[in-house]
Amino acid sequence: MQEDLGNVSAKDHKKLILYILDSTALIAGQTDFSRKEFATTPSVLSEVMHDESVKNVVEVAVDCGQLEVSNPSEDNIREVERIAASTGDRIKLSRTDIDVLALALEKSKAGIDVVIISDDYSIQNLARRMGIKTVGIIHPGIRKQITWVAYCPVCRSEYGVSNLNVCTRCGVELKRRPAKL
Ligand SMILES: [Zn+2]
């Protein structure tokens, strides 16, 4: 497989980079499955498979072995939760976010060079704390307009499309996820 990454110097021997995808990355179509290796978690897929076009792309990629779907171990999930609690990010992270971070941590411990593709600030923040690289979603290539709906990660109140930043029931900072179509 040809990997051509500009910032890797030619004298380094080629090392595989594994891209870990969150829901925002899959919905935005940040996935040239023919050129790169990807991984994600079952919880991410459960958030995006309602979209037919995403579902088709994902199924083909899994069949071709370009997208690995796996659950991180409980140990790595607990480790991410511990780090998140210490940085104050715990409350901002959904269960799916934690899975994504734990999978990245697990692969990284296995010696794999990992990059998380995500537009979620809390994921980016915590990944940085764990020494894991992230890239945001590059918008010119965007395949689909995303509508973001707000929800409370603690009491699970749903706010739909809203400018609110804080849950009116429990005062916690709201998270946003792509709306189901
Ligand atoms: Zn709430």
C-alpha cells in the first residue's frame, strides 16, 4: 500500500498510520478508504449507520478490510475515564467519545502510530493530553451538510437545533451530535 505523507521524512522507514474515526468524520465522508487504514468502534457505527450512504461506504470498507471495527478493552476505557476525570473533560465526553479515545490509546500502546479524525473539541483536548494526534475534518471535501443537535451528556435531555450551551435541567455544558436524517 502506498502511503505518501508529506511530513514523514524519506529516511524513516515507512510506518503505518492508523486513522481512528469518530461519528463526525464518518458522516462528513472524511474517508478515502482506498488509500488509508482506518478503525472505529461499534458505538460510532451505531450513530451513523442510519444514513444509507454512510452505511454503504462503511460496509464495503469493512468487507475489504480497510476499516477495522473493534471495541477497546475495559482497562483502556477505565484509563481514559481516569484521565478525563483529572482534566475535567469527563462530563463533556459521551460513551462513544470515550470508546474512540480508548481504542486510540489501545492501538497506540500496541506501537501503532495513531491519528484520531474528529471535530469534537473534547476528544481533541483529551487526545492531546494522552499524546495522541488528532486532525479536524477538512471542510472543502465535505460530502454532506451536518445539522448539529444539542443534548445533555448527563441527564440526556434533547434540545434539537439550539443555541443553548448549558442544560436548563442540570446546568451541565451541552454536547452536540449530528442530527439523524
Ligand atoms: Zn442535563
